[in-house]
Amino acid sequence: MSGRKGGRMGYSVGQVAAFAGVSVRTLHHYDKAGLLSPGERSPAGYRFYSDADLARLQQILFYRELGFPLEEIAVILRDPGADALHHLRERQRRLREEIARLERLAEVAEQAIEVQRTGVALTPEERFEVFGEISFDLSYATEAQLKWRDSAAYREAMARARAHTKEDWRQLMNEAAAWRAELLAAFDAGRPADGERAMDLAERHRRHLSRWFTPCTSDTHRRIADDLAADPRAFALLVPPSQQRPGLAAYVSKAIHANASRRDGSRTDPEEHP
């Protein structure tokens, strides 16, 4: 069954697999990759692992546990003079980055749960009745929760949203639908985004947000405008995909910016409740 070294038998692949806690297939893979090959042979030609092979396997498994790829392990073990400390420090840096990434994902998951919990409590049928084609993208809502959770205005908006009744949401969405119809009419008629009609619509949108969620200043409205132009998920909360036109998001954003400048120029109190 064996090769001999100092009167002792070597170890078969099955034995090594059993006490090392790896599969025979893994050991064959290490052998094929040139990472760990049995160093002893029996008179009959069978291959066995020596004590030195087991020590090398222990090193391999240590580096694998730390997440090193096999190619990098081979480099470390191939050269006795290789700077293993450098590799370990680099791996430590990568692990810390991965830990930070996983913590971020855990935070995102936590916020996603919070978003789901604070949504308006409606059955699927009631949700379609009230919101129609407007859908709330969970990833976008979660990102907003993470981005603005330290903002007093955002917290107020979410608190007021949670307090809305079904009838509140129905009235809110009816107002939004009427506003959207006028927006599309102005856009389709070619009214300029920085013209009086478009700016008036932008002002109505600002007042709508202030009335139902939180006071919307000119600067806040500008940030919303930038988000509408940059993120399709945000714009879909304003205009459902079936009603969107090419260039409409940019049009709305420009109208909001133009109206904000108009308000600033008229010295309107930016903190007023419309």
C-alpha cells in the first residue's frame, strides 16, 4: 500500500483527503496545477504524500482560507525567497475592502427592509387603483434612504408619507396625473422648457411636493431636477414609461431650474410653505 520513508508509510490521496478535510478531486486539481504533487512512490508505482507534502498542503490550505487564488499561492510557494509578508499584507488590505463592501450591502439590505416597512399599506389591487402605472423601484428607494437619511427634510417627508391615508394618496396621485397631462401637452406643443408655461408647471410641482411631503426650496427642487434627468428610476416616479417621450426628462429638469432661477430673482422666501 505504500512507499517508505524512515520506515514509515506515505499517505494515500484518500487518507490525505480525509484528514485534511478536502476532496480527492481537489487534491487531484492541485496535482494537475503543479501546486502539490505526491512526492513518494511505492515499489508498485503508487503515489503517496510525504510529511513534507502535508506541510505544503497545510500552507496551501492556509492561503486558500484567506482567499488567495491558486496562481498567487503557487508564486509564494515556488520561491523560498518570496516576500510572503508582502502578499499577506496585500491580502489583508483586500479583505478589509471586502468587509467594508459586505457591511455596505448589509446596510443596504437593512434600509431596503425599512423602505418596505414604511410603504403605504395597500393591497395589490388598491395599490394599482391608487398609483396606476407609477411603480416604486425598491433599489432607488433604498438608495434614497441611504443618501438622505441624515436630512431632516427627508425624514419629515418620509414621516408624512407614512401618515398619508389611502384617500390622501388617491388625492395626491390625482393631482399628479392632472399635472402630468398638462406637462405632456406643453411638451408635445413645443412650449420652451424655460418659457412661462413650463416654469409655471415646474412651480406647481414644487408646491405639490411641499404640500404633501416637506417644504421644497429652490435648491432642493434643483437637486430633484438633476436626479430626474440623471436617473430613469426617479423620472418613472413622475412620468410612467408608457407616457414618456425622448427628451422629456431633460425638459422637466430644465423647466425646474428655470423656475428656481425665476423664484430666486423675485426674492421669494425659499423656505415658505406654498
